[in-house]
Amino acid sequence: MEEIDARGMGCPHPVILTKKALEKIKEGKISVIVDNTTSCENVSRYAKSQGCQVKVEKKGDDYYVEITKE
């Protein structure tokens, strides 16, 4: 599973990194780490708009967005 560390990045950078990672795979999982709710919501919304399943887990101050593309 590819892990994208987008902590400290403002939007739209986490979404752009997520888009590029999803374009590289036909199916599989990607984990995106962000440190604010806005980026978490935007990454989640983008992944869902692409037909992916999304699971969010908060660990400390960070959000781990697990995206499954099938």
C-alpha cells in the first residue's frame, strides 16, 4: 500500500497527490496522512467521487485516510 504523507500541506496539494497516486493504480489501497480536517474532508470527497471506498482514522493530531480502489 502506498503511503502519502501530506502533513503540513494546504489544499489542494493533498488532493493533487491523491489524484496522481490513484491514477497510477488499477486497484489497491492508498493511505493519505493529513493534519487538518479540511484536507481530510477534501481527500475523502475526491476519493469517493472516483468510486473508491474511504475509511478515516484519527491518530493523535493526524488523520489517516485509507482509500481502496477496486
